[in-house]
Amino acid sequence: MILSVRDLAVSFRRDGQELTAVDHISFDVAEGETFIIIGESGSGKSLTGMSIAGLQPQAASVSGSITFKGRELLNRPDAELRRVRGREVGLIYQDPLGSLNPVWPVGDQIAEALTAHGLLGRAEAARRAVEMLDRVHIPDPRRVAQAYPHEISGGMRQRAMIAMALAASPSLLIADEPTTALDVTIKAQMLELLSELKRELSLTVVLITHDMGVVAEVADRILVMYAGRIAEIGDADAIMQRPSHPYTAALMASAMISEARPKQDLDAILGGAPGLGAFPSGCRFHPRCARARDDCSRVDPPRRPWGAVELACHHPVAADATHPLVEA
Amino acid sequence: MSVLAEPPRRIPRPRGVLTPLALLIVAALAAFTMLPSLIAPYDPIALAMSDRLKPPSLEHLFGTDEGGRDIFSRVVHGTRYSLGVAIVIVFFSALFGVIYGAVSGMARGWVDNVLMRIVDLFFGFPALVLALAVAAAMGRGLDSVALSLAVIWWPGYARLVRGEVLRLRERPHVESARALGVSELTILRRHIIPFVTQEVNVRVTTDIGFALVAVTALSFLGLGANSPTPEWGLLIRDSRSYFGSAWWYLVFPGTMIMLTATAFSIIGDALASRRSA
């Protein structure tokens, strides 16, 4: 396991109250796999990703354990984490325009990833930046290296971001909603690029998204998060073919990738995700769940193995159910 | 097909005659400061008792003072003192304030708290009273004026910059630099300070006008330059006894102070409206 997360909890203090946004979750990421964390906004998926790099908001307190290649990363001094960031763990963000500094040329910022760690000198780093732009298939990389972020297109900015994150050859890439700001065609290109780079550079990818379409495209394994907890975790194919947690099933139904019912209307999950500090008792999904019964509101479902996957649900969708949501 | 997208539209400049006019005034002031002897027709110090208190004429544009000295020449030579000291005050205040505010904003936590309470302490004092006290304690002279005004001036920059740093450090591009393992110092230098300078430039330009008024005010109160230095505030102080008989003695130096302060204020406004979000 290249990355092991154990009992990770991220909480905030508000008005003297401890609010737990990520509630004691554990998972492993194997070397070379594409691991997807999926959930609605507020599910704690981004906080989980940021905590791995030690980039959670300052107000957050984090507990548990995160080991990367056998080394503890959680609550380590900043100087130590800085050596890991960029060098061993690369990050890309949702907003490629905002994530690039408007006052420096793109090439400079890619080079910074190398000079920051003292890996290369200035001139050498600049050459390497052009190479990286070429690697992410940006045409005329020499010219783009000298361009400012506002001078290049949105798709190219996202490619430049990827070049930046991978410049110092990290072995783990955390991508937080990397395709959210992009239109459908560019999104497809970007996922293709990520898969290609992952193969060529033998990367491990942790991809954080709310987009089931992305999952179908690239996932090896999936972690479904809801209200700070793990709903379901397991092999991507197993989950895609037969989602067992009602929440996963509902997510998939709402994304219309369920091939069984291509012509029907999309299902929306009723209600909204609960806010921090307003999590329901028992199973946190129960107020929105079509399968909820009495015990769901009282007893917190433990995580348990279920077929090929693990889930936290009292009444998983049965193997023979044709339509997961009809049966109440 | 070009790889590069279209260049962004320029932010339109505010139109009008005020800004060009203000720039013209500042250009003239710059010339006064750098080459006073070339511009001033007379010696600003030497007495010529036969020409006492002459009204404005082609010979003496601004008239003459009680020592027969050409007031225009004194004003031109005085630019170096009045405006020069104002610029020095603002420059060093800004330099110190930017560093102080940047440290405070980057450090956050208790360091930030302590540093900002110190700033509050300076803000709590009535500014001019504090400056008066410092100047009085140090004795008369332009150097003590400069120091005393710098002491009350820097906290404004510290607070401005600290706020900007706190705002900017949450920007995605700072976050992504942090994710690359870039050190905090480099982040400050490359990813935060360039965005702070825009705000600071606006403030500096406007402040030069205010500082000029403050310098001349302290000189007027007798804490600044010594006679016969042709400092503007001092000219006005000396003119008081002759106001009834020689209006030009007060009016021309006073107008210079007003024009200069207004010009910097207009340029500051123009810069402010041009800055990007």
C-alpha cells in the first residue's frame, strides 16, 4: 500500500462545539491504482484529500494516521511536509486559472516546482518546464512556457497545472475535482491525459470528484463518502455493476450511467446533503433514503464486508433487486 | 491557428483633464527638486534689502519677502525640502509597514496578534500629537519632522498589507504553490507581494500629498526647518507678520502646497481606478 489512511478525523471548533467534517475514516490506496473519492459537496472528500498533503485549513484539527510509503504524514512539521509536497505528492485543483499566478509566465511556475526542492538550477528547470508542457501535449510548448496564464485557453491551463504538479516527478497525484470547471470534450481529453501519464510515469492517482461520469471512465477502486463517513468502498467494477449502498445506487441513477434504463428520466436524490453540525442520528443518509427503516435513524451502521465490497448500511440493496430505489 | 488566446482587454483609463494636469504638476515638481538652480532666477537665501516686499511682477513672479528674496525662487528651492521630506517619510513608512504587515499576515496566530496590538497602540494615539511629541523631544529640524511623521505613518501600511496578505494567502494560486512545496518566504515574495504592491502604490501616491501637508504643518508650528531654509511651511510661518501688506507672501507658497497635495491625490485616484481586482 502506497497510502494508508487510518481513523482520519478532521474537525473544526465553532462556538465551543466540535464539528467533525471527516469522521474517522480508513482506507488504503495501492500503488499504481486510480482511487476515486466521490461524494456531494460537504461530504468531506476534499478535506480528506487536502489532509493527505497537510494542506487542510488552519482552523481544522486532524487526527488519526496517514502513512505514505510507510512514513507518517499527519501532523508533521511544515518543513518536513514541504519536502513531500510536489516532490512526492503532487496536487491539482479544480480552478486552473485561479491556481496559476497571473503575474508570472506559465513556464516559470512549472520550473518553480523544481527549484523549490533544489532539484535543478534555474536554466535547467526552465528547460524541463518546456519538456513537461510537451509531455502534457501542449502544442508549441516553448511559446506557451513564456505565456501568461490569461493568454492561454482553459484546457491548456489545466494541462499546465498537471505539468506543474508532475514536474518534480511525484509518485502520488491527488486531483481535486480536476474536471469540474471544464466542458465535456475537454474533460474527456483531460481524463485521457491523466490515464496516459499515470501509465507512463507509473503514478498512483487519488481523484476527488462528484461526477459519476469520471468514475466510470477511469476508476480502479471507489470510495463513496457521505456526510464525513464512508458509505461504500470497493472495486470500481463491482460497485458500478451493482451498487449496494442506497446512496451509491441513487448517485448512479442520478448520473444516468445505469445502462438498464437509458430512456427514463433522471432520478434526483431528494433533499440536500446535511450541513456540518447538522448530521442526522443513526445512518446519516436515512432522511433521504428510500430504504430507511426504524433502526436507520437510531443505530449507526458499522462498516462491514458485503459481497466484493465494504459498506455501512443496515439494509443494502439486495443482489436481486432490479431497481434499487423502488423497493422501500 | 495561434496557440495563444486573445489578449485581454485593457482596463479603460478614467478620462478627463485632471490626471494629465496632475502629472504635469508632478513633472514640474520633479524638475524643481532635481534642478532648482536652473529653474529659479534668483538665489533663495541671499538678502536684497532694496527689493523688500515687492508685489508680483515679471521680474519677481511671486513677489519678494521681507528680505527682498524672490519668493518664486524660494518656492522652487523649497520643493526639495517640503516634498523631498514627504517622499522620504512615505517611502520608509511603506517599506517598514509592508515588511511588518507581511510578517504579521504570514505568521498569523499569536505573532500576528502581538504585532497588530502594537499597531493598534499607534493608531490609538492622536497622530499629530504623537508627531509633535516626537519632534519636540528630538528638537527642531527637518530630520526630526521626518522621523516623527514616519513613526505615525507606518502603521497604516502595516495594517493594509496584513489584510491583503491574509486575503491573498487563501487564493488558489498561493494554495497551489504551497502544494508544490514552495517555501513560505518564496510564496510571500513571488505569489503575494506582487499583488500587494498595487494597493501600496495607490496608497503611497495619495500619502505623499498628505505627508507634504503634515511636514509643512509641523514647520509652520515651528518644529521643522530653520530659517533661512526655504521650506514651504516655514515660508508661510514667516509670512504671517506681513499678511496685511503683502498677500503674495502667504498666497503663493500656500497655493503650491495645495496644488502639490491635490496633484498626488488625483494621481492616486487614477491609479486606484486602474488597478485590477
